[in-house]
Amino acid sequence: MKDLPSVHLLGAGTSMCAGCGGLEILHEIYDLVGEKTVVVNAAGCMTLLANYPFTPFRGSWLYTSMASAPAGAQGVRDALDILVEKKRIKP
């Protein structure tokens, strides 16, 4: 915990409930996994994080409907694999 950055990758000022434990956990996990992480989020509480035109994200985040999160994650993975294969991004 001492090595965690003081600036979070997930910005402040969301419309989440005050004192939300899930938001605090998300702050720490997002900082641990880094900015090159792509998060796929099914519909639920966490969809309150970003309300147009504001977003607290400093990385990639994909919102999906409730049942399509696994398909969305697989699509992201397939796209990243293709970009690596074409040498457009590093593995």
C-alpha cells in the first residue's frame, strides 16, 4: 500500500453514492493494474461513474448491457491480439 501512487488513475468527482466501498476498491485496483488496462463493465452501480459529458477515466473502459459483458471482453481481447499481431501495439 505504501507504493501506491498519490494520483489515482480514476479521477474524482463521480456521481456514485457518498462513501461507496466499491468505488474505493476500484480506485486501488485500477491503480494496481495500471493505465494500459481495459475494463469491461456490465450494467450496474458502476455505470454511474461516468455521466455525459463527464468521465473520470484515464484509461479504457467499456460499458455493456448486463448479458453481454463476456462477449464485450472477448471482442476487446481479440482486437488487442490483432493489433499485437500487426505490430501496432506492444504485447
